[in-house]
Amino acid sequence: MRDTHSSIAPWVEVLSGLGEKGPACIRLWTGRAIWVLDVGFGPEATSPFEPHWLDGADRVFISHDHIDHIGGAAHAVAAGLPIHCTAQTARSLPPGAAVDPLPEIGQTMIDGITVTTGRNGHALGGVWFHFDLGDGLFFSGDWSEESSWFAFDHPPAAATAMVDSSYHLDDVPQAERLATLDRTLEDLRQRQILFPVPPSGRAGELALHLMRHGALSIDDSCRLAIGRAISSGSLNKDAEALTPLLDRKFDPSARFLICDTPNADGGTAWQLVQDWRDSGRLGQESMVLFTGHMTAHARAIAAQGGRFLRWNVHPPLSDQIGMVRRLGARRFAPLFCNQPEDYLLEPRFNAALMLNERCLL
């Protein structure tokens, strides 16, 4: 049943993703209709999409194709809801989706409301959203300004900001992350290393970096996604340098292997881990290097024969602060991190912290 509303004033509330690295799902009341922003699942298997989050919804907006933002889309499709996303993100929707395409950069009028989108620097076809409601609402989805692969577009001003804070108060920049990775690769120069990745995320950028260090091979899922990214024409510089690699078949004997899935719980990455474990190679001559959020499954693999070295695909603290200040936001919600109340101790945002269930725009 449709929600009843005591006021026609627009408001926004976080259904999931505030206080946890969990499914992204936000409810927006425009004054006339309920819009749901992202329909995530996981990343942990114990954090499903809850179908009741779509109760009363009129439209769904999806920022990008990573599972914790799109994983519950089948419920939106079953409900017959129009889904607004870019053409690239729509490739990952279940059959039968009623897609209303959004531009990666531009403005779209939807039910009398201007929706602005821009590239989020995080995933192929991924966008942030700006809604011309109240004094402006900005929802970042996941985002990064440090990528040398994906482009990032700066959003217009907004009084209310709902920002990706997956790294919490961590403020280590990507340049320092890369220096640490390079030192680690030198220390492990006798080892074969598997890098599990999301194909539409860091796969291409990581491949560009690893090419300088040794023989590299990319599995079919990642080759397809990287090829698609290069042909899209929406990447930052240097992407074309990977083109020769895309014509080569996957070679499991190469020193560096870039494979789907990011937590090695499926795809080529999981197959390799199983083979290495069965042969006794895992943790000996072969190891797994995780660079993103690790589920319990990934942590178990790392304990047997792996490490974690973060590759920034979310904003460090300084970029979170910079975003909120550039937006001129008066209030902000730090999404996708544990203990968001810690932001009360960080005065540089110059904005009120949103921890309540519902906020008027």
C-alpha cells in the first residue's frame, strides 16, 4: 500500500546503507510520488534486498551496476516499476525491465522535476543524482575523484547531501595506496598474484598499473567490460594502452591475474582459488590480493593465502569534506560506513549530520 504523508513537502529517508556497508536504498518523497534510489543487495550474503522497501514506490533510480546498488532490481522489475539508469547500467538489469534511460551527463525532466546526472568516477555508466527539490538533493551512490580510468563530473549545489563514505574517516590518498602496492609487488616478486575485481569497476585501472610490473592476463568477464569501457569514449586518459591485452586469451600462468568476482566467491577468481587450494599452491607460490571491500568469504581466503591492500574507489575523508563544502550543503548523511556518528567529531564539513530516519528538503 502507498505511504500516507502528513505533508506534501519533499523529504528523503535512508532505508538501508546508513550505519553499515550494506544494501543501498533510499526513499524520496517528491511531493507527488515516491521514488526509490538504488536497490542494493549485500555485499554480504546476510544483507538481502527487502521487497517492502518498494512499497508505494512509483519509480526506481539506479546509480550503477554493482550488486550493493542493483542487486535487488528483480523486485522492481517484478513490480513493473519504471527504472531510470544509464544505458550501460541497464545491461545488468533482469529481462523485462522497463528502462527509462538517463544520460551519463545532463538533465532530464521527470514528473516535472529536473534530475541532473554526472559521471561518478567509480564504475562504467555509473552516475550521481541531483534532484531539484527544496534547495537541492544530491545522492552520490558510490563515487571517486581519484580515478585515472573513470571520469568524474562535479555536481551543482545542494543543501542536502547523501554521500558515499565507505572509507569512514580514513584519509589515505590513492597516490599513497599505489606506492604501497608497488612495494608489495616487489616484495612478492616470486609469487603469482590473483586480483579479484568487479569487471565494470577497478579492473581496467588496475590492469593499466600492473602492466608496468610483469606479465598480466585478464579473464573473459573483465576483458569484455574493459573493451566496452574503452569503446564508450567516456574514460579518462591512457585507456587505449590496454587494447592489445584484450585480444589475448586468458592465461592462468601469467604472474598477475585480474578476474571476476571481487570477493572470489564466483567466476574465474573462485575457480582459481579452488585450484590453488587443492594443489597446495594457495599461500605458497600463489596468493590472492584483495583491493576492495572484503566479505566473510574473502576474509577466509585471505587468512589461508592472501592479503588486503586498498585501491581507492571511494572517497577518502578529505574528498568527502571537499564534496560537502563544494555543494554548499547544510546537512549531509555519511552513507555505507559503520559508526556514522563519528562524523560529529569532524568539524570541517560545516554541515549538520543526518542520522534521523527522515529529513525534509
